[in-house]
Amino acid sequence: MKLLICIPTLDYMPYQFVESLTQLVKQLGDEGIDYDVCFKSGTLVYVARDLLANKAIEEGYTATLWIDADMVFREDILDDLMFCEKPYVCGVFHTRRPPHCSCIFTSLDPIQRIEDAAYSEQANGAAFRIAGSGFGCVYIETKVLKAVKDKFGTCFLPMADLGEDLAFCKRVTECGFEMYCEPTAVVGHVGHAVIYPQDEHKWISVNTGFRNA
């Protein structure tokens, strides 16, 4: 396997993500996996994602691991995602804004997110089919990217009613591929908290964020 780790980013990366990435690449090296890490920065995330997809296709990578630059994950996350041997497998992660709902979808028309309890109920803890996912942590074989690019001319261009991640998922389905979620691959989403002094004895925390997943 020749793996490309694809990381779109803006202008910063939380230290928790950097620590996770450092441990991941050490694990990949210990396992003898041929990998490269590629960052693409820009305010238009779909452009960054398309550039990363093009690199994977044009430079002969067999698989990609997509990780957003605000995620926290175990060093063996790739092993979990590859275990079920599917061409598209995502981990389990939530939005960083309250109410912190799932980024895994059972339907794209209408939009329906999976219930938390369903992760284990759907397949007794095994990987289960989904209609789409966010891109916080996703393993995709390059043949999927190529099929989508060949059919549509783009992988991640947003649609009128879907952002770049779910637009890609819709195209994946139209290309005849199935998507899966691996419930053991639990991933954290780094959020932000602003602390206000309510009085000298009591403090409150207000969750904030820059964007939805």
C-alpha cells in the first residue's frame, strides 16, 4: 500500500492534533507502511480537498487517509479503519459546536444524522453502511476518488444543498460504491471554550467554534 495522509487546514493546528499526527506517523513507520503527509491550506476547503485528491490520483497512491486539522485520534486509527476491508470507511466523530451531534449520516435526502445509540445497535459493533459522513477522519481507496473525478470532473465541489463532504459522498454513491462507518474508530474533535467571570466565586464556560463539521 502507498498511503497519502490528506490534511486540509486554515492557518493553525491545535497541539492535540499535532500530537496525534506525530504518534500516527511513528506507528506507520514501525509497521513499514509507505506513506506521505500532505497539507493544503486555503479558505476554500473544497479546493484544498480537490487538490489533495488530484495528488493521490496522479501520483499513484493506492489509498488516502483524510484527517481534518482539528481532530484527536489514536496512533492505530488506520488499523481500525482498514480492518473491515471496505473502500470507504469513516470513524466516529461529532461536531465541535453544541449540541455536538454526529457527523455520520443515514440519509442525505432528507439529511438525517445517526443516533448515538445506533453505533453499536446497527451491526453489533461491526462496521455498518452509511449514506455519508463528514471528513474528520476517513479512509478512502484512491480508486474511489478516481471514479468520482472521472465521472463528475470534481470530487468535492459543493452542491446547492450539500457541503463539500456530503456532495462527495453523494457522488460516491452514484459511482456505485458503498460507504461504511467503523464504530471502534472513535475520534475527538477539538473545540474551543471562552471562560467568563460571572462573579468572584463562580465561573461559567461558553462553548464556541469557528464552523460546523
